Amino acid sequence: MHPETLVRDHTIYACVMGSRAFGLATDGSDTDRRGVFLAPTPLFWRFEKPPTHVEGPAEEQFSWELERFCELALRANPNILECLHSPLVEYADDTGRELLALRGAFLSRRTHETFARYALGQRKKLEADVRAHGAPRWKHAMHLLRLLTSSRDLLRTGTLTIDVGDLREPLLAVKRGEVPWAEVESWMGRLADEADAAALRSPLPEEPDRRRVEDFLVRVRRASALQPDPYDEVVQGVVRGRGVG
């Protein structure tokens, strides 16, 4: 089965991410689309397994197979967790709505480590730009501040909110290069310290609810296994088209 067919015919959840989901879109902003597809179970019985992710078919579109998506979410991958909490959901079937209902099962104090590690990597890149060019890539600085704020608030409240709300204008000022780098650095440092403090008394559990997520995945796979094998349908279609049998 062609990868794009999996996205077209088997998507269970689709949303808009990036600046539009964060509340930071401007006139020139792209529309980044992310999704989750459920590869039919019979495809896993063959030597050639279905892909774990698919880029496209539309521009700025990227999708994960459900198992891979859940695996990354259980590891507290920032991009995956934010995808689950997008305020701009474009599509969700029954399975997709079940996935959304599981959002809390993926959240744990692991987010402190994963968000902080990702943020540290991004900050090092910004500092390298400053050393090389005298200024960072301001758009990336804006998004790092957004991520740090989101991480701190998640650890404080147990809820992941990705729309920046009242911080829109201060963050866009950073994007325009109107805030000195020293102030941006100070802001980043303060947010990191606040996240560290919040992690010590966070309402989040120590670990995600892996059992609950796995039960969901097994049930969905089992239900899919009872459906007709899509590969057989393709073969039969080819045979009928050739007038054989």
C-alpha cells in the first residue's frame, strides 16, 4: 500500500501545528499540518511493514503511524505531546477521539527532562549564531521562549496549553528582533529556573500510564485485524481489471 494512501484513507487524527496553533501566526505564516494514521493490522503480517511516518502528500504535512506516535508520546517527546494538544483539530474519527481522550495518560514528570533537553539543544544553536553572526535567529528564539513557558506551566498545573495567549505580542517583539539578546537570555534562564522549581512539586505523575495506552493500542489493532485485508483487495482489483478468473 502506498504511504500516501495510508494518510488519505486511514488517518484517525489531524490538526494544525506551528505558529497558527501557538497563537503566533502572522500574514506570512505557513500552515503546518500533523496527523496520525492507523495502518491496517494485516499489513504488519507481511515482510514489508507499513511506514512509521509519512511526509505529505500536501506541503507542510507530516503523519505518524499510531504505534510510533504513542511510543514517542510515552517518551514525552515535546513535538508529539503538543500535537495532541493542538487547539486546531481538523479531523478525528472515533479512534482519533479515543486517542485525544488519552492525552492525560501520556503526561508525566518526564516532560521536565525531555522539554529541558530539547530547549538546551535549541539554546546552544542560538548561542552559536550569536557568536558567529552577532545575533540569533530571532524566530527560533521566540519559539524557544514559547516552549519554555509551556513546559513551566505544564509542570505547575499538570495541563499542557500551547496557545501563548497574552504573551503573543511580547513574543512577536522577540521575533522582530526588538528585544536585546541579553534580555532574551535572561528570560530564558528565568523560565528554566521556574520549571526546575515547578518539577519538584508538580501534580504530574512520575511516569506515564503505559498500561492504559497499550490496552488502547491492542484493542485498536485487534479491531483492525477483523477488517478485510487491504492487500487482498488490491490484488483482487488487479485480477478483475485483467479479466482473469
